[in-house]
Amino acid sequence: MKFSVLLAVLALALSRSCDNASRKPLTYASIPDGTYVAPKNSSVTTLLDFVKSRDDLTTLASVLAECGAFDTAATWSYNFFAPSNAAFSNTGAYFSTYAATPKGKWWLGNPIQHHHAPNSQLKTTTFNTSSTRIQTGSFLYVGTQIVDGQLVLNNVSTVTSTNLPVTSEIVHVIDHILDPFAQIFEPDVWKTSQSFIAGSCSNPKLPYF
Ligand SMILES: *[C@@H]1O[C@H](CO)[C@@H](O)[C@H](O)[C@H]1NC(C)=O
Ligand SMILES: *[C@@H]1O[C@H](CO)[C@@H](O)[C@H](O)[C@H]1NC(C)=O
Ligand SMILES: *[C@@H]1O[C@H](CO)[C@@H](O)[C@H](O)[C@H]1NC(C)=O
Ligand SMILES: CC(=O)N[C@H]1CO[C@H](CO)[C@@H](O)[C@@H]1O
């Protein structure tokens, strides 16, 4: 390739990448035209519809609105631990300052994934006063234990509204956000059995099942 051609290609590449440099760092790109959107059945309440319908989940609804997630009717079983408005205020003085920054927004989108445990419908009756753990869709463990009659996650987050069915999932409302840095990794803690569903990303042959 001639040097001048190479320069022209480089210049073109640079001008293209500069086109979009005006977008603020760590903001979401706009959704490209023609992106497939799954058809929605208006007679089915999706997880997003459910979150939007509750007065105690308005902060979560605004976080989910930025991700465009959870608006399809799941045909598989899973559990979602929905952080309430109280959970978003049980975060310490630093949280609101940090969450408002671009990096904070990115961080907030991530923990939402740690609130989702696939392949099972874990009702509170699954648990007892023994300390056990379950696995989230992000492969991290969450400690579970019944304390004073209530299900407590990671020893701090209490399930305040339990066993709410939404399509094929079970929703529990919790009063503290599950931060990955607070997950329990102790190998000797007993695990609550979670079933495997073909086509899911979990592998029942792996030792954590
Ligand atoms: C929409 O959901 C309802 C209730 O589950 C079902 O009876 C109906 O067949 C669905 N419609 C479509 C187009 O999938
Ligand atoms: C909780 O359930 C597990 C599994 O059934 C059992 O091994 C454990 O002993 C139970 N703990 C209590 C305190 O009943
Ligand atoms: C949670 O509490 C249980 C006992 O109730 C204890 O074994 C475990 O170490 C605690 N985990 C954390 C992360 O504090
Ligand atoms: C080169 C490139 O990726 N350009 C994109 C910049 O962003 C706009 C809209 O956000 C797109 O339409 C361009 O394709």
C-alpha cells in the first residue's frame, strides 16, 4: 500500500472516531436504527412493568429505564431481588455524590446483575435459620439466612416483601443493595440447591452446583 493511501486511510479512521468523540465518557450510545425489539404482549406484566407499578421501587425503575432491561416475558424461572427506595438510601453519605458521576452510573448498572438468580423459584420457605448461599447470574454467591422470621441476604439486606410472582420469576423486595464486594465466598457454607434449565448459561457439572 502506498504511503499516501495509508495516510488517507488513517485520516479517515481518525475523522470517524472523532465523529463520536463529542459523546461524554461512559454515557450510553444511542440505540442504532433498525435494532431488533422483541414484540411485547400487552396482557403480560413484565418485570419492568412490575417495578414501575410499585411506589417503593421508583428509584430502581429510573435505573432500569437507562438500561432498557427486563421488559420481556421470561419463559424461564428466575429470582429477582429488587432494591427498594429505602435500599438506595441505605447507602451512606458518599453514594449520591458517587452515583451521579459517569463512573457511578456504570457501577450502578452492574450491581443490578447481582440481584438476579437464574434457574429457580426460590420462595422464602426454601430457607431456614442455617446460613446458606445461592448463586446469582453473575456467578457470585449471596449469603441467605432466616433471622427473626425474615430472609436476610449477606447478613445485612432484609427481604421486606416476599414471594411476589411475575411471569415465571419470583421477586423479593430488599432493603439494602447487594454490592459484589460484600458477597460471601466462604467455600464451606452450605448451598441452596438451584435447578438447571437447558439453554441457560449455568453448567450443572461445575462444582458450585
Ligand atoms: C399474550 O399473553 C396471553 C396471556 O398469557 C396469552 O393468552 C396470549 O396468547 C398471548 N398473546 C400472544 C400474541 O402471544
Ligand atoms: C436447614 O435446611 C437444611 C437442608 O434441608 C438442613 O440441612 C439444616 O439442618 C436446616 N437447618 C435448620 C436450623 O433447621
Ligand atoms: C454471616 O453470618 C453468619 C452466621 O450467622 C456467619 O457465619 C458469616 O460469617 C457471616 N458473613 C459475613 C460476610 O459477615
Ligand atoms: C463512526 C461512527 O461510529 N459513527 C457513529 C456516531 O454516532 C452516530 C449516532 O450516535 C452514528 O449514527 C454513527 O454511525
